[in-house]
Amino acid sequence: MTRGKRIYVLDTNVLMHDPTALFRFEEHDVFIPMTVLEELDAAKKGTSETSRNARQVSRFLNELVVAGNGRDIDEGVDLKLPQGIQLKGRGGRRKSGRLYFQTRSHVAADKRQARTLPDNLILAAVVELRGERPGEAVVLVTKDINLRIKARIHSITAEDYENDRALDDLSLLYSGVTGLAADFWDRHGELRSWSERGRTLYEVKRRKGEDWCPNENLFLAAEDEEDALELRVLRLEGQKAVLQVVEDYRRGTHSVWGIQARNREQNFALNALMDPDVDFVTLLGTAGTGKTLLALAAGLAQVMDQQRYREIIMTRATVSVGEDIGFLPGTEEEKMTPWMGALTDNLEVLTNPSEGGAWGRAATNDLLSSRIKIRAMNFMRGRTFLSRYVIIDEAQNLTPKQMKTLITRAGPGTKMICIGNLEQIDTPYLTETTSGLTYAVDRFKGWEHGAHVTLRRGERSRLADYASEKL
């Protein structure tokens, strides 16, 4: 990256992805090509997230221009944050650059394609700007990979927009499960242990490298996985940690709505899902690891048996894997049904009574359907869920802003479960490090009422496991 003061040219997709991108370049200047303004104007109509972002960018630009008090726009306007807007991670006074607009008419790099390719007009604007400011480093910022390649063909410095990354590297993402060293008890010497509500608790003093988070899952391995000691960090008190032996949902009649954990991670997940003190749970895992089945089983047990919550609400991002099949008829729930195949498939596993035959299954399905509601994510703004068990499926396709919108719908007594697979992101311009699910896992790992488990072992079938690994 070029040192010294720079001028960043922002592409439309950057602004529609993050409207606050205007203010994230510190003391450097920002340049907006005319083509970007035209594309923002074309995208502002509608109720989608990108349309709302386009309108927000337009409002920001208008506020900045008005704040210039009629000063000649060629001189640029100060990039000061509007009243009431705060950028997380940037406290105190910040140096701000200036905002410039393209004030000359369009000059195309390739006149034959100028009228049909906005990307070429943006490149032409960058070339023109570079000629006007030969002493400054001009950098094009875009989330479009092909535009970055075209920029380099024209010897233009191009970068991806990275300020929205939750992590620099996905390998740094919190897994929620940590193995303990074989000499764990020896290193900690004497420790205090007691029983509380039928659970065994230990108080240990944390050593170097034991930077645990609340509700982090710990295990002391054994030759047989079922014989391993499995603990959860119940609470942290300075350098001391209170560890709790988790419930074992793998043996005998101890199950959740007829479902038993098949591996260590599933057992940890069921403990978090069934704990009333944990309000927010995130489950990551590849296809077949049991994310949806565990979440739904825990929900049914707490809604139908324990009556801890009024009903289960399921929602997901409606992003197609293949071609769009067009508008779907019916009510909100009927429109969402094609997207909820995972719910239907898992209910078949969970609603298979041993007695009653076909009539018994139909009666059970009708009963459960009255307590499970399917809701579209598009109409979540302004809603508040009271004493509900909310499952957000395919959460990897949500942006951080959408994730925030959904989580803040939770009212008193509500538990939220976010499940997804970061290897199956279908939303344009969203990556593993910028997904709202990654964002939620990273931000909630230190909260005493949040829990996360990464499920690693597939339990669907040997075919699914092999396909997940090899394809």
C-alpha cells in the first residue's frame, strides 16, 4: 500500500454494502465518480437492504454538501461525521479528509463501450483524476473482483473494501470448544469443588494461555470420547474461573425430544440450547452436522414440555442457490415454505411417534405446526418477540447490519439461535470474514449470556460426509 496521504475512489458496491464507508478512510480524501451517483440514484427505489443503503448514502452526501455552506464543490467538502453517527472502534477526535466529486463530463477509456459499461466510466474517471493529481496516490476501492483486474490492466491501484471484516483470517474465529492439556489438574494443584443444582462445579485459577470466554466448552480427552471430562466455563471472576460439568445427552434415556447427542460438539450444543441463562446461541458447521435438528429439538422440548417459551419462530435469508423461480403465491408462511425444507425434513425425524400410526403422526404434526411459526425476514423491522424461541437458519447469508436488525428484535424471555455454514455463502459481495454470522460469533464470545459451538463431525450419512470432504 502506498504511504502518505491518498485519495480513494469508491465504487457503487462499496457504498451500497456499507454507507459509512465514506467516513472510514481517516485523514485521506474520498472521490465519488458521477457514474456512482447515477447508480445510487437508480438503486434507491425498493425495500431491499441495498436500496435502503443507497438512500442512506444519498442522505450522507447531502448532509456533507449542505454543511459546506455553499463553498465551491471543486474545493471538496469536509468528511465530518454527521450528528448522531458513531463508528465503532474509532473513539476520540479523528482526522478527516475531504470529499470530492467528479465535476467534469464523462470521458471513456473505451468509447465503444462507454455507454454500456459503467465500470469503464469509473476507470476513465480514475485515469482523469490521476492526471489531475500527479503527486497523489489514487486508489480505487471496489468489491468487484473483475473491476479490480481491469484496473490493474490500466496500471490503476485497486483494493477490496476491508473495513467491514470481522476478522482478518477465518482461522482466528472463536470455535467455542477447547481441549485441555493432559496435566491440567496437576498444574492447577488444589482446587475447590462443590455441587449446585445437581451439577459439579470447580473453581480454578487461570494459568498462562487459559484466556477462556464465558460459556466456552472445555474437555479433557480420554481414549473413549464418552469417558472424557466435559466442562463449561460458567463464569469468570478475575483470574479465577468457575467450571461446570456439562449434562451428558448421549447416554440412556437422557435425551432432548427423543434426540441424543452423537459426539462431543453436539453435546456441548445441546447444553447451550437447553440452558435458560443463555439467551443467544450460534452454531457453525458443515452440512450434516446436526445444527438444525439440535436447535429444533431443543426448541420443541422447551416449548411443548417445559413451556419455557410460547412458540418457535423460524426464519432465514431467502437467497436462491440457483435461478430464481419467480413470485410465490399465498400467505407469508406459504411463501416461506419452499425455503424451509430443512424445517420439514427435521420435523419428519422429530414427529415420528411409536404409537398411533399415520393418524398419530398427523395429529402430532398438527399440534407442532400450531407452535412453530415461519416468518419472512423482510418484515422483521419494528417487531418485538416476547418469550419466543427464534431460529435463524442459513445465517451465513446475512450481512452484519441484517444480523443486528434481527437480534435486536428479541424481547424479554426470548432466546435466539443462529445457525449456518460459512462454506455456503450465496449473498453477493459477502465473504466468510464479512458474514453477519462471523460478526455475531466474534462479538458475542465475551458475553456471559451468549454461547457458540462449531460442529465439526458430520452425522447425516457416510455419503454426505464424503461429499462434504471431497467435493
